[in-house]
Amino acid sequence: MTYVIAQPCVDVKDKACVDECPVDCIYEGRRSLYIHPDECVDCGACEPVCPVEAIFYEEDTPPQWQDYYKANIEFFDELGSPGGASKLGLIEHDHPLIAALPPQEGAK
């Protein structure tokens, strides 16, 4: 099991979750953040600090955002498991699900 970052994060990327994560498993794509499923230790520290309520425990992801679980996993297909997001910085792509979204209202 792991945590999932869903649609409310797209084009917002507040990064409060990144600061809170003790294992550095939240990676930054062009338009969204992604939690590495193999690096996440399921501590839940990221969930309560998200100002847009975009982070869910896998089983608690709302039905309208169930595809984000797969997107979070597939984002790492080419990247693998680098062992920490901070050393990579911004990754200049997104999962196709996120890349195809129109710009999000109210995002920065």
C-alpha cells in the first residue's frame, strides 16, 4: 500500500508534503507531485499538511481520482527507484493522464 497524489495537486504543487516526508519519496513532475510507491513507508506525514487535500491513502482515494494511483506508479516506470527526490529536482515530464489535463482553475 502507498499514498497517492491526485488531481487537486495538478498545477499547484505546494510542496508542504515534500518538506514533511521523512524518506524523500515525493518527486516533482512538470505539473504535479508523485509519491514513489516503493520508497514510501506509509507514515502518512504528507497527508495532513497538503493544503489542497490531494493526498490519499491508496484505498481511500475518491472514485473520481482512482486513475491517479496508476499514474503515480507509472510515472516511475522509466525513472526507476532513484532513492530520493531531492537529488533529482524537477523532472521535466508528467504522466500522460496529468499532461493531458487542461490548466487547472485557481492554480498558481
